[in-house]
Amino acid sequence: MSPRKAAALRQGDVSLREHLIATADRMMSDRGAAGLTVRAIAREAGVADGVLYNHFDGKEELLALALRARVRRVEDGLGPLPEPGAGTLEANLRAHVERGLALHSALLPALAGLTAQPDVLARFGASHEPGDEWRDHLHAYLRAERDLGRIAADASVRAAASMIVGVCHEAVLSALLHAAEPAPVPVAEVVASVLHGIAPGDR
């Protein structure tokens, strides 16, 4: 490890494992995950190649944990979500949609290089704690609003949440497939469709 990075670890109360995860996160954000090697991560982190295997079972685990760390870091920067019963349904759902889009957009550089690495994505999916993801918070919010009577008692909050999550996924998938920036999503129209449907007379 270089003296500069060794000092940073000593003074910043950051473990070597955390340092490696943060390094991999930064590298994926800067250049994507395609072609990212153990040697490149180790050199950037200022450690010998073999050190990574003292803390992870391979590159796939490290990249999955780095992606999870990025999700947490992005979410921390987005601030709290609206509380059930506060404000209006339209404004609150708009906040949830905007949060989902911001989160997916922030993950796009890393995801662009992981589509050919299904093991990393599988490990990433398995690394979350139940109830901890934005999607889980969306489900919980909609259920709470239904319990408060602000959403119809017979409404399928699972279907509503799936539609919102699908909008966010579609924006990222389109960008990945077409190698372009995500197209703007009409958030207000998405919210109106979820709340009021598309059949005549329902609006």
C-alpha cells in the first residue's frame, strides 16, 4: 500500500475492506465495470493483487458490494421520502418516482459494464436487506396510504408499485440498449396514470 493511502486508512478510521469497496465503487463510476480487473482495482487501492482475496471471495463479490455501497451513498444524498398521510398523494408519488429515476440514473455507468456479468448482478440482488431498498419503501408507503384511506381499499398497491418501478427500469434499459442518455420521463403523467388510470371517465 502506498504511504498516502496507508495514512488515509489510519487517519480516517476506514478498514481495508471498506477502502477496497470504495475504490471499486469509484472506478465503476468513472469508467464502468467492463474490463475492470483485480489488478487494476488493487493498483488503484494501493495494495498487492492478492490482498483482495483476503477480504472477498473474488472480483464478483467485490463489485457487487461496491454497487450496493453506491446505492446507499446515492440514496443518502437524495434525502428522506415523504411520510404517509403528509402532503398530497400526487406530490408524494412524484417524489418516489423522481427518487427512483435519480437512483437508476446514478447506477447507469456501473450497470453498463455489468450486463455481461450476471454473477455480479445476482450477488448484488442477494446483498440487500429486506425492506431496505427504494422499491420496498415504495411498497410500504402505498400500503400505509391505503390503510389511512387515502388510496382505495381494494387498490392493488403491488401493481401500482410495479408500474412505477417499471418506468424507472425502462428508462435505464433503453439507455443501455441504445447506448444513449436516458430519455426524460414525464413524471407527472406517470403519477396521473397510476392514480387515475387510463379508461374513459376514470380521470
